[in-house]
Amino acid sequence: MPDSAPKIDPGKQFQAYILKRHHDLRGNEKLPTTADEWLTMRQELRDMLLESWGGFPREACDLVPHKLGELKRDGYRLEKIVFQTRPGVFMTANAYVPDGGGKRPAVLCVHGHWKGAKQDPVPQSRCIGLAKLGFFVLGVDAFGAGERGIGKALGEYHGEMVGSTLLPIGLPLSGLQVYENMRAVDYLLTRPEVDGSKLGITGASGGGNQSMYAGAFDERFSCVVPVCSVGTYKSYLAAACCVCELVPDAMTYTEEWGILSLVAPRALMVINATKDAFQFSVGEAQQSVAKVQHVYRLFAQAGKVAHAIFESGHDYGKEMREAMYGWMTLHLKGEGKGNPIPEPVLTPEDPEIIRCYPGESRPDNFVTIPRFAAAEADRLIALHNREAPQHKEEWDNAAMRMRHVLEHKVLGGFPRLPVSLPKFEKGIGFSLDGARIETEPGIRMDVAYFENQTGKGAVILFDQGNVLDVQLLEAFGKTSWKYLFWFTGRPGIPGDKIGRGEDHNAAEWSIWTGRPLLGQWIWDARVTLEAIAKHDRAAFAEATLIGFGRVALAALGAAIFDQRV
């Protein structure tokens, strides 16, 4: 009979589901009570982070650095540098080298989502300011951004479907960025001007995330300053964030305070703005910073963590930079008390002037994100093909292993089947009053069915509300099937599409919380198939499942796990 439960706003339903999942995962999280307890947690967290990132190469390739040009400026020179981070993958960089001799502390400056990347006036300003204050500075382009986009012009966005290209090969952009920033440190250590014991990292927005993760993971950084990027992981579940910030499964084992605490007891300054987005807001950041301060106190190093707040929007403005200058000067030079230092007079360059490859001069074979992903996919496929089973018994064992890996390593596991499943009533016209099925707590979706009196078997349509129409029903009436079942899958979120990403936010939130959206869709299909089998087992014995559009893979996935299809 039709479900009598009250209707739930489809947009709010998934949001409520994902927030409840976060609460179930992190709601009872406890802080360490001793330094030794934190050190144990710390190692576990590092191991899980590395797994989320798909691991790092066992051996680092040669850097093969090249200097492509140099500009002499007041108080420093700017060198145009490229170096190899992975075999065949080159990072474009600008080195800002202060005048004078001797070894100096160095700062790695990572950009955020400014269109010009390292060439943009905002990232340039802190690089120039630091150089004029006596720091060796390396400004780099992240994979897919700046001079490393698909095209040769500046201004490409490396998120959305570009960055998502890396997910199927198990190397998310967040992890690739951390590893590349570690290779940038390797490059810094080759420079005779750099004191390798005095290294810092800073950036804003997506660059703040890079600073947080690289600063947390690479202990060669003595000072870490993320800007306009720190909040809570929970707050990500109400916002659209770049795929470069996505760490698969992270919320299954930590909140953002845990990542920041990996910096302890090294120097950490978190900078936030009062007019920033919710996920980077002062209030959200204060929740994380308070827990980070607790960890620092376990090491009697409370003075090495600071939280600076500015009246500003999403930026890395002059006052923020001056706070960073003072913090870096204290912890890398051993000078001052960490108070803001006035910014030297500076003038950012025209972005084209400081490019490693101005205009169209970048080599045509330069490795971009899609090229890297395709090459890695080819390598993995060739590896799997070499291990292909040679007879049925080998195949049966391989199929069992693959199903296990798919369920538990790729799709995040499945819940238990609901205790009760609904009965179906025929759809009336084109309404969806047949049934509403709850595939797991908090997830309800519509199911309807239509019947040919003389047919046999069933066709099951899985889509998200775009297929069922008069023409389809008329066509069904001419088939030999007895039943047409139609179900929608879990409702999406209004405004979920970002660029070409149809389910951008829902997909990211699901990956964060360890239940990828594809796995959820497959589960919806499996529960619905079970309900249909209960309705008429004879018809279901000859069932055909068809998925439309982006849920087509869910139909395939349901068939993988349900041998009756």
C-alpha cells in the first residue's frame, strides 16, 4: 500500500542524510589526553591520510631542474624554473632570490583559485614581500592550474571534471598536490641560498588547503600559515568546494582539527576573514583551532599556534600578509615576537612577463591532468590484463575478490536490507503514488509500476525523473513484458551542478564520508530489486534492469551484486 509517511523536501532529505552520517562518524570524537596518546593517533592519522591519497611513489624521480629565464628587480631577482615531480610531469615555478650572500630561510608559496595562479597579482604580492624581507621564495603552479592547464593560456580551473579525472586512478588531486609540494621542498634543498632547516609554507583558499595538508604531512616545514581555508570538515557538507580540497574517506577517521594538529609542535598560524564563506568562516575555524590548541598544550607549546582574524572577504590581503611576515620572521629567523611586520613597497608584474612559457611557447607534449590520468589508467589496465584468469575456476575466484574490493574498497560498503519492504500499487496515470521505499534510514524514493495483462517478465527503469512519459508507456504496452517498474533513486540537491559536474556537491560529500554516490545508487537499485522480487518472484526471474544517464553505472553495479538480474 502507499506509504503514509509525510513527504520530505527532496533537497533537504539528502542534506539531512549526509549530516547524520557525519554525526555518526565523528559525533563521539575524543581529544587525546596525553602527548603519547596523540603521537599514537598521529601515526594512525598519517597512515590513513596516505591511503586516502593513493600513496606516494617509493622513490622520487630526478628533479631535472631547468632555468628558463631571469628578471632582475629591486632587492631580488626572479628566476623562471621548471622541475620534474613525477616521471614526465613538470612543475612550473618562480624563484624569488633576495640580493646578498649566505643561506636564508625559504617559504613555499602555493596559490589558491586566483585565475593567474602563481602569476596572479595576489600570490605575487606575498612572494615579493617575503623576498624583500630576506626570504628565498618559491611560487609554484598547482597541477592543472596556471601554466599547467589543458590549454596554454592562463585562467583554467583545475577542479570540477578536470580534477575528477584523477579519481578513477586512485590518485586524488589533493594528494598529488601534497606530493608535488614535497618535491618543491626537495628542489629548495638543492639551492645553495637556502637554509634547509628553516622552511615555511603559506597560501590562501585552495592554497590554504595545500599549506595545511603539505605542512601537516611534510615535517621539513617549520612554519605553516594557511589563509582563508580553515573551518571544519562538517561545514564542507553544506558548500560547493573544489575537488582539489577533496580527501576521500577523510571524515571516516578525522575532522579538520586532526589534520591541523599534525603540524604540532611546529609553528602554525591560521588566518581567517570575517566576511568569508561559511566553510571558511571564523566560527567554524574557531571550533577546529580550539582543539588544535589543546594538542599544542600537550607538548607545552601553546605559543606556537595562533589564530589571526581580519575584517575582510576571501583574500590574502595586505594586513594578512603582514601578520604572516611577522610569524615567519619569528619562527624561521628567530627575530621579533611574531607581531605583524609592515609590507615593503612592491609592484606585482604583468602575469605574462613572469611565465615560464609565455604565450604559446609551452611544449606540445607537456603533461596535463588528463594526460597523466590516461597514462596511469593505461598502466593499471595493462597490469590487470597480465593477471587475467585463464580458466573458469580462476575467474570465479577473481570475480569473488573483485566484488569484495568493489563493495568495501571502492563503494564504501552496503548497509543491511530493510526489515520491511513496501507493496506496490499500479501507477495512476503518470502520478507516482505507487509506493515510496526507504532504502536506508533517511532515504526515501518513489516507485511506480505499470502492467500488461498478457505479458511476462519485467523491465525495471532506474532514472532520476527524466524518462517516464507517455511515449515510453505506449511503447511498453506493445512489448511482451508483464511489468514496467520505474524508480527514481535518491533525490538530488537543488543547484548541485557545478560546471559539467551534474552531482558535484552530493558526489563530493559522499566521497568525504566514505560512501561514494555510485555505491548509494547501487544500493537503492538493489533494495528496489528486492522489493520487486517480493511483489512477483516469477516475473522478477526474467527481469531486465535499465539505467539512464548518470545512473546507468548503478544498473550495471546492481547486476554485479545481484545474480538474478
